[in-house]
Amino acid sequence: MDYRHLGRSGLKVSELSFGSWVTFHDQVDVAAATDCMAAAYDAGVNFFDNAEVYARGKSEEVMGAALKNLGWRRSSYVISTKFFWGLYYGPNESHTLNRKRLFEGIHGSLERLQLDYVDLIFCHRADPTTPIEETVWAMHNIIEQGKALYWGTSEWSAGEIVAAIEIAERHHLHKPVMEQPQYNMLTRERFEKEYVRLFKDYGYGATIWSPLASGLLTGKYNNGIPANSRAALKGYEWLHEHFTNPDALLKVKALQTLASDFGYTIAQMALAWCLKNPNVSTVITGASRVEQVRENMKAVDVVERLTPDVLAQIEAILDNKPKMDAD
Ligand SMILES: NC(=O)c1ccc[n+]([C@@H]2O[C@H](COP(=O)([O-])OP(=O)(O)OC[C@H]3O[C@@H](n4cnc5c(N)ncnc54)[C@H](OP(=O)(O)O)[C@@H]3O)[C@@H](O)[C@H]2O)c1
């Protein structure tokens, strides 16, 4: 496992990391979470991603209990959480990045995770109703209070991110240092186009999500929706269209053939493909069982096997032509 700087910050994160969206609490209990995190950590993962909204707080509780079981040195791992949607529906409890919500958010997360501080906090979406200046000050103050170490954004527009950086610079506050965007073989536009100047000019870090397009890039949906998959879970019906998209499935089948010709799995190829992009600080993987963690961690060995020739073959299958990196 290699470690990359999180943007221009001094923090090093493992190139593959592990997140808990959908899985923790709803598919994975504390014992299974402990096993999955241990398998990831043993493979060199040092960053574990969470959010207060995942399973409405229960995902943080599961991760907190797993961390207690694992008893790792606190300095050996990085934990994140995120705020925006909240856990309740009151006027200052949901869909906001106002100062009150962010302070109450961090207090709740620390309690559920059973930690004194988290390493990273993200504004989980942009909030057009709160001045960016208020959010920047609140994130700065949370860091100054020692409750978090770095802050960042998730799925903000490049313009909103630059506005936050400039406000922080003007007032000598802690700047946001990383984005958390979706990036995978099937979703590339924003990462490869809109964000390019953020990486180049501001050294913004990127902790990318859904590198397997929620599992589509494993080939498991090639013949319909398997009973034990994410798509079959109650509450995730909104993903069905994504998992049954004929154009995407054609690409997945061709990618799967290519990967098996080279002797690795399509999941490993898809994760390694993300790692080829130098603007990626870490690829956040997800898994509902420990065997998936083990398979996915081996993607680090596939990176160097994705030669220019193989990448060109992948590009021909994807046929959506953006460049591979920012240069
Ligand atoms: N900031 C944001 O807005 C945002 C949004 C989404 C996610 N995230 C973060 O990114 C992390 C990763 O996202 P993700 O879970 O969507 O990642 P993903 O890698 O696209 O999908 C992971 C899911 O695919 C299936 N899978 C994984 N490896 C597999 C394998 N080798 N073989 C077969 N199936 C496999 C599993 O689902 P099943 O076994 O259940 O089918 C697993 O839960 C999340 O945990 C979260 O931390 C952030």
C-alpha cells in the first residue's frame, strides 16, 4: 500500500481507504465491521470514512464500537465524518451548514464514534442558504477547538470551493483542503474537467467515492439484481435504473472480459484505474463482506499492470474520451 498526501496538507492517507455508507448497521454489524476494518488495516489502510447521516448515526456507532474492539493506536488511523443532512428535520437540524448545525453535528459524531477528535470533517453538500463565510468560520473554529484536524467539501462546485478557500485566506483561517467527489470509470466529468484547476492551482486533495459505481463495476449486475446485493436492499430502489442501464452493462461486460484476460478481476481493475489518476489522494472502497475487502485491496498490485496499452483498451470500451490526468 502506498500513502499519498491529502492534497497540499501534510497528512498522508493510504491510496485505498474504507468507508461505511449503506453497509455499516444495515448490512454489517459490529462484529463484521470489526473484521472488514481489520482486513483493510492489515492491508495498509489508514483512513476510514463515515458520515453522521449514514444509517442515521448508527454507522458511526458501529464504527466506534469496532474501533474499541480493535484497540489500534489512535495515531495509526484517520477517521472522517460529514455534516449536512442531519438526523432530524427541524429548521436548523437538516440541509444546512450553519454554525449551530455544524457545532451540534461534531458533538454528536464524537459521541457516537467514542473519539476525542476526528481527523477530517466534510461539508457533505453545499448549502446555498448559509453564507459560505459562516461555514468557513465554523469549520475553522471546530478545528481550533481540537475536535477535528482538517476540513473539506463533498460535491461542491469548483466555484463554491474557491470562494471558501479565498475567504479562509483573507481571514487567515484553516482552509478546506480536500473534496469528496464521486469518481469511477462511468462517472468522470466533474473530476476530470470542472475540478482540474482546483488540483493544479490550489493543490486540493480528493477522497473519491463509489469507485465501483456502487458495485456495478464488479459485474454482479450483468444478469439482473442478485438477492444479496446493494440494489436489493429496501430503500435503495432509486439505484435500480443505475444498475440496469443497458449502455453501462455493455461496457461492464467488455471490461470484465478484458480484466479476466489479464488475470485480475474487474473490481481490481476499476479501483486501480482510479489510482492511476494523480489527482486522486485516496480511493474510498466499500464492502458488505470481508472477502470483498480482501479482493479489493489487491488492486494496488494491478496499478502497474495498467500500462498505456491497457489504458487505451479501457478507454476504447468506455468511449467517453476525457484525458487520463490533469496535464
Ligand atoms: N461523500 C459522498 O457523498 C459519498 C457518497 C457515497 C459514498 N461515499 C463514501 O465512499 C465509500 C465507498 O462508496 P461505495 O460503497 O458506493 O463504493 P463502491 O466501491 O462503488 O461500492 C461498494 C459496494 O459494492 C459491492 N462490492 C464491493 N466490492 C465488491 C467485490 N469485490 N465483489 C462484489 N461486490 C463488491 C458491495 O455491495 P453489495 O455486496 O452490497 O452489493 C459494496 O458495499 C462509502 O462507504 C462512503 O464512505 C461518500
